[in-house]
Amino acid sequence: MFEWVIIGGGIHGCTIANYLIKSGKTTIDDLLIIDSHKEPMEKWKKLTSRIGMEYLRSPSVHHIDVNAFSLQNFRKLINHTEFYGQYKRPSLALFNEHCDSIITNVHLKDCWEQGRVIHVNKEEGKWKIETDKGQSVLSNNLVISISVNEDLHIPKWVNDLGEESASHISHIFSEELTNLNDLTPPILVVGGGITAAHTVIKLCGLFPGKVTLLSRHRFRVHGFDSDPGWLGPKNMKFFSEIEDYKMRREEITNARHKGSIPNDIYQKLIRLEKQGALRLVFDEVEAANKHNHEISINLKGGSGDFAFKHIILATGFESKLPEKGWLKQLIQKENLACATCGYPIVNQGLEWCPHLYVSGPLAELEIGPTARNISGARKAAERIVNYSE
């Protein structure tokens, strides 16, 4: 029997766990984190390393610890390299090292359980959580802290090619893709956002002059993926007063700078193009064919026809509620309130029903456009700690 169980051990799950422990809401013995990976934040580390991320887009005050200046203080303590830019964006190495120190200090690995949740239901007022490893646990409080990063978006033209193209086309975040060094050029990266940008920068270092970036739109340059006003009352006061959840969804959609990149990444891409290391094409695939161990693509805008040995999709994830079977069953059985978009309707404390809390994408109709970000993890943790009994 636990006081708190958190489903999901990424940035959001670890942030909430840390806040719960440091606030005195629970102890390490009364807390359990269930995640499909072996270590806390394992998927975050694997994917950010794969794309060659050097610096986070988020400022230094966004991290998994309670004190806003914890990361800045940690940098001074270990005499690490400086932050980047006016918002003091930390390097990925520094951010991860800081996370590891927090995870170690509060002993999060001691409450870690590897497994996939397959069923959740209420049993005599307690939450019963079952995993694919046969484990069954009870908890007074449950936090669902899952993301959407298992539902990859695959363009229709890729699906039309069928399975025979599988060895030539990979999504950057697929489990099957392990090492970019093993790819055979020429290489096409499809996408126009920050993931695509990081990926081509890394690939240009490995295969200069043999990398093409194909984007449907010109580069959208923004410092952050939504206006900083969404971090505080400037925008959130108005958002919180909206009673129509369809309107809230529209505000979230309009607020996000989807497919955008910060200026420093933009300048790197332009520089690589000038050096001849990268070819930039702004167009969209109309059709693709496999021929002689290559994939040839035809573009809608008449930019030309190209052939590649390998295509990397940096096309993001599906914009919909995570389709977990157990989550759908839980919604139906407990009659949990959802908006027309399918996402939870929760109270200010992110409580979906008594003692059931959410964070990340599941909390965005309450937290707003930043819900999925590191800042959203901190907001969720603060709400859960402050509003829970």
C-alpha cells in the first residue's frame, strides 16, 4: 500500500515526485513510480542525445527541482560551462547532471518500478494499478504523468510505400533507430521544427554535403515554443476565466509556435547551407517510390525530384489523447470528465476525480500551452502539492 503512485518517470513524473517528497506530502517509502524504462528520465536522455541537442530551449529556471535557482546554484558548485544566451539556457549535459543529482539526493531510484501499466481501477476507495509484469499495487493517490511520445506521426506517403521501404525510412524517435552514424547517405530529413533542425546539424557533422532538409514551410524563428506571457498571469488569467473548453483548446493551439526554432539554431542551419554542408528545400512530398535501394520523392511545388538512401522523419507525434487501453477503460468506468477534444477536464489542483491527478498533455486544458514543457512539469507539481489533501 502506497500513499502516492506516479505513472510515468520522465521529466514530469520525476518533478512531481521530487516536489511531493520535499514538501513533506510523502516519503520515499510511501511513493512508487511506474515506468517502462529502467531508469528515471531514460527516454529523455536517449532521444535528446540521438538528435545531438547541445542546449535546451528552456531557460535555466526550468528544471525538476523545487528552488527556481537550483540549476544555477548547481552550475556554480561544479564550476560547469556558462549558460547560453540571455535566458541562460543550460547545456544538455549540465541539465542532465543536475537532474541526476536531484534524483540521487531524494533516492528516486529506490521507489522505481519498471513495467507498463495495463489496468487501473478503484477498489474500496483505493487505486489499484496492475502492470504487465504481474505486479498489483494499491495507492491512496494516483498521478498520471504520461506523454504522447509513443504515438509517432507518420506521413501518408510513407504508409503508401508499404513495408518494403522500412529499411530506408525511420522516424527519429522510433525504437528501431539507434545510431545515426550507421546511416548511408545521401540522407533526407523531413520536418521543419526544432527536432529536424537538431538532427540535420548532427548529420551534417557526420555526412557534410550529403544531407537535405525538407520542410513544408519557411523557418519559423521564435525563442520559445509559446510566448513567455503564458508562464504567468499575463496570459493565464484570461485563459483560466474561459469556461468553454473548446475555446481553451483553440487558445492553446493558437498560442503554440508549432514547428519553430530559436534564432541560434536558425543561424547554424543557414551557415551550413552556405558552407555546402546542407541543402534546404521548402516543399512537400507528393509521392514516393522505392527503386534500386533508394527512395525517390516527387515534390508538390516542383522543386525537383530527389533520391535518397535513407529518409529520417522528424514529423513529431500525433496530436491526440494518448491511446492507452487502460486509460480509456478508466475514463469509462469512473465516468471521468473530458472535453470534446478528448482531454481531461480537471480542477485547479489538476484533480480529475478525488485523489486522481494528471500532468503533461493531460493537464493542458488547465495549465495551458506550456503544460507539456519543463515549466509545465513545475506548474503541475506545484498545483498537486498545494491542492492535495
